[in-house]
Amino acid sequence: MNRGASMADDPSDDDLFRAFQRGDRAAFEVLAQRCEASMLGLARGLLDGDSSSACDAVQNAWIRIIRSAGAFRGESTFKTWAYRILVNECRRMRSAMKRSAMSVETSQSVSSEPCEGGLRIEESDELAMIRAAVDRLPAATREAVLICFHHGMTHAAAAEVLEVPLGTLKTRVRSALYELRSALSTEPAR
């Protein structure tokens, strides 16, 4: 580490990606370690909790990110661009699963086997109920709520990732929250 650099000089994701574009492989490793867990979580949510498919989607997204690094012009943040690639990869995989009549069982318990990055995925009963409720949402609504709440993106950034108008995204989020409140409510309807 450079003695002149302080610990406060933590580069942003965008700075790390620009360094990678200039050929700094170490910067890409830091970026990948920083983003891997959140990308895996998003992919799991978009792929009905299928950990194996989520690992594949994230790996495929990283390959596309590396191959497309030179084409990235910085018109959005790195995170927005990377999430858009991941969302499109998950959509492609879901479509391929449907075409080949492979169905993903959401009622099975989530595997605690680590994926390639060594992350373990386990859930409590309460989280399993929430995941099941989220999994029952329509795909477009599920994407919106996962990106906004699970990954903390602003509505504007999420709309950019999903390539929809801001109003459409807000409507999807509002609809998702209503459906989730209804599905998870423990009080009888009045």
C-alpha cells in the first residue's frame, strides 16, 4: 500500500471500474469482492431463490461486464450498469427455463451449500415466508421491489436499471408493497 494514501482514500465503484478499464486487474478484484454478495442476492430474488442459477447468472454477468468494459461510457454509475446486465441475464435465464419446461421449486428449503464465492445462503422461517411472498409477485413488480429495497437503489436508479419510466417504477413498487403487506399480514382483514 502506498504510504501517502490514507485509509480514507477508499475508491468508489466507479473509480475502481475506470482503473480496470485502464488495465488494473487488482482494482477489478476489489470491485468484484465489493459487489458479489449484493449481485448474488438480487439474482436469487429474480430467479425464485434458486441459488445455483443465481450463481450462474452472476458469473455470466461478470463475463459480460469484463467483455463490455471498453464500451462502458460512464453515462450511468457502474452499479446501475452492472445491475442492468445482471437483471437482463436473469430475465434471459428465466425465459430459457420456461422454454425448456424446467420449473424451479420455491417450496423446497434453500440450500446452504456455498456457491463459487464461498457465500452460504440460509434462511429463517420468517425470511422464508417473506421470500415466498416476494416470489409470488409478478416478475416486473418483483424486480422493482428487490432492486429498491433489497439493494437500496433510489427509484431513479432502479428505473434506469430496469429501463422503465420513473412513474412506472413507482407504481410497481407501490403495488408490490400493497401485495406484500396483504400477504404477510397477521391481522384479519377489517
